[in-house]
Amino acid sequence: MTITIPTPLRVYADGRNAVEIEAANVASALDKLTASYPDLRKHLFNGDGKVRAFVNLYLNDEDVRYLPAREASPVNAEDTLSIIPSIAGGSPGLAVQAIAPSAQSLR
């Protein structure tokens, strides 16, 4: 199967954008990925060994959180597992400034 690595995490995977892994299910694919690239583990898993809340996993086009077997979902060689980190941050004030026209532009 192919595991796609998001841009912010590629530095922990030798710059690779994707990795080919042979695994029986999503969990074992992630285990093999982090065995090959140990620095990824702390970015994907919390201290209890569970996938971090802000890390979204998609098996093909399906959100793994909503699959009946979740991380135990079986995979095959044709599958793609996408790692999609949630992105947050920025300044609400800047967003409002970018959207709202200035008072002078209304004159």
C-alpha cells in the first residue's frame, strides 16, 4: 500500500512524499512506517500510543475514524493511506482585515 506523507512531516521521512508498505491493516501500516522513520512517531501518536487527535487518516477516500474497524481496517496493495494533519492558527484579526473592506474603500 502507499502511505502519503504530508509536506510538514516529510522532514521526518527523509523528504519522501509517499512510502510503500506491506501491511495487513491500518495500524500495522503505521507501525511499519514509524519503524522505518522513527521521528514520525511523536508527530503521529500521543504518549499512550494512540493516533493524535489532530492527525486525520484516510484510507482511500474514507476517514478511518468512521470505518467500522477503524485502525484495524484491512488494507491491500492497491490502497492509499493519507495522513492529513489538522492545520490551525493564525490571527483572527488578520482574517477579518483580509475579508472586511476598510472604511475608506466604502467612500
